[in-house]
Amino acid sequence: MDIRLTFLGAAGNVTGSRYLVEAGGKRVYVDCGLFQEWRFKARNWQPGPVAPADIDAVVLTHGHLDHCGLLPKLVCDGFKGRIHCTAATADIAMIVMEDSGTIQEEDARNKRKRHAREGRSGPHPEEPLYTHRDALAVRKRLTKTALGAPVRLADGIELELTGAGHILGAASVILRLGEGEHRRTLVFSGDLGPWDMPILEDPRPPTDADYLVIESTYGDKDHDPPREVPEALARVVLETLAAGGNLVIPSFSVERTQDLLYHLNQLRQAGRLPDLPVFVDSPMAIKVTEIFARHPELFDEEARILLREGRHLSDFPGLRLCRTREESQAINFQKRPAIIIAGSGMCTSGRIKYHLEHNLGRPESTVLFIGYQASGTLGRDILDGAPEVRLFGAMRPVRARVAEIHGFSAHAGRGELLRWARALREKPRHVFVTHGEPEAAAAFAESLRRECGYEASVPAYLDAVALS
């Protein structure tokens, strides 16, 4: 069986995860994600090498936008196959895609008004990539697939999902291609989570792979140990309170917000934080938190014990969930210092931008980053120390304190990525390092060669390889 693998995203960059696997005349996408870096956004509008109607199936690793965010466009453009993922991923991906469609409609309207007022046009179309209604159409294509249960996608193509940690429902993808002595096993790590994180079970590495596609978001560094996170979080909260400002936390609605609330709850119960208002200003994060309650089978033993004892994982006095626009706007009239948690995690869209508008210029406030900030995003500009940033079409000075806690990351660090890759019983024929900025991907490929003895390379966008 001829097997061909084409890298259509997350190759030479972090977002836009999409891989085309062609085997035995069938075509399968692994992920179909949105590019979020500004310099790559035009790729979202470009057609793929295969017409959507000619794609036989899609396998979705998890529900983050950079992995599922182009599915509405794929379906709208003619895809008629099935989208295979875990039940939790199906639930989360629908929330994420619906929210994305709504935001894109709003952004397109605002962009048209702003460009008309300024007499100019931008580099990207002034129409939404897809709408909320387009996102709803994806639901009927979703097929919920259990972890560890092989599924036949087509003649000679078998799928199995295995737990990846990272976020609720995330999975690594095992594709078994061909039959008998000619069968080849192609494994996609998806996004891997660290070991010993709160709430979720640890990643479960596969034991066999002829070819491996592995992420490298943090392929050149390790995270702070998870046990240090509460101490670092308490310190940032107390320092901001002492200064009399707000603690603004751009947070991914899926997993990071839930982990953050878990740690704040634990600190409150331990008497290490005073009574202060904590706002979750993200309707999507609120919905995802409700999905967590429906999937305790994915929790680790510590979380299960807390639930059996009747203790809530992420609810406490002073927590205020903001669903409406009016509730969101009222936050900025608060007189008391507060913790404001809002999406999006990279500050590229959503309600976080309004809270940055009100707090970036205040030296007494703090902007705390707890997740990865891709190059070319507003969050990365702030984190890198830009003295001013573009926000709502105008340059805004950055006077607020900027802090970062690495231990919250949903991504495995360098050592954990190596731990996952070393679980293979035999060396793979080749490892493709993706989903990382060029320096991180190159460094991790070298680590695989030096420390594991694996043959490894870093593919570029649109590279295609034949797998013997």
C-alpha cells in the first residue's frame, strides 16, 4: 500500500494543525485547525490540496481551536464524511467552533466599520471565514469514539485513540495502514499534557509506531514542577492586591480556566488567599466547566476522591460567572481589586481584549499569562515586553506588570515529550517534529536524535513524504 503524508499546518509554526494521510486510495485528515498567528491567517482562506468532498474521514485529537477550528469551513465547502473523536472532545469542539463562528461574524462587522471609517482595507477578507450557523452543521458529522477501541475508517485503515492528557478528552491518534507484513503504524501525538497535572489522567503513550508525528511546543524547555504552581499563583495574587490593582488573566477556556479555578479554590480553602471577587468572563469557559462534570471517567484518582467526598473542584465563595455582555462590562466598574479571567488565551479575540484596554495602562494592575503565547499574537507581544501594543485599532501603552507561570501549561515540556517518545518498544523508522516554533522544533529533533537514537526531522508547511 502506498502511503503519503502531507503537512498542511503546524509545520514550522504552532497553530493550524492539519495532516493529510493518503493510503490505498483513501484520504484522511488528522485535525483541521485554525491558524492563529497573524502572519499565517491568510492560510485559513486558502483551499487545501484535496477538495473537501474527496476527504473520506477526519480524526480530531482534541477541541482546541487550532486543531478543530477549520472544520466548519470544511463541512461548508462539501465534506460529507465522519469526524472521529472522543465524546468529551465532541462536546468541547462544538462549543469552541460555535464561539469561533460568532466571534468571526462580530469581527467581520467591526472590521468593515473600522475600515470604512479609515478609508482602507486589510490583508484578510472582510467576511467571516464561517458563521455560527456553519459551525452548527459540524455536529451531525461527529462520531464519538472510545479510547482504546479500534475503529475501521476504510479498507486497510484502522484507527485507535489513546489518552494524551493536555485537555479533557484529548487523544493521540494511532493509524494502522495496510495489512499483514505490509502494515505500517503511523502515530500522531496530538498535543500532549504534562504528568501529574490536576484533574486529568496522565498521558498514555503508545508502544508501537513505524512513523511518529510529535508536537514540540515546549521542545526546548521544561516547565516549573506542578507543585510550585500554587506558591507562584499566591505570590502574584497577593502582590497585585497590595498594589491595589486587578489581576487580569488571559486564559484558554478549555482546561486552563478549570485548572486555574481548581488552584484558587485550594488556596482559598488553605487560608492562603483573602476574600476577593474572582470573575470568569467567558461564556465558553463556563460551558466547558459544565462539560467537565459530565466526564468524571477522565479524571485522575485525586480528583475522583474529592468528588466522592462531595467537594467541588472549582467553585468557591466570591466566584462570579459572567455570561452576558452587561455582566462583562460591569466588571470594569468594580472598585475593589479583583481577579479577572477571560478568553482568549492568546488575547487574539474575545472579552479579554476589553479588560486589557482597561488595565494595560495601570501600573498597579498585573497581566498574568498561564498558557502558551504563539509568535505574532497580542499575548506574545505583551509577554515579550512591548512598550505599546495595537488594540482595537489604536496603540496602547503597556504600564501594567506582566507575569508568567509556566507550570499551568497544558503542554508537556521537553523531558516529558522524551518520556512519551521513549515508551516505544522499538525505534520508529522516522519521527516528524511538528507543532512548534522553528527553534523549539529543531531543538527537540536534535534531542530525539541524541538522547533516543531516533531519526528525526522538522517538516515544512506543505511538505509531502512517502512512507515506505
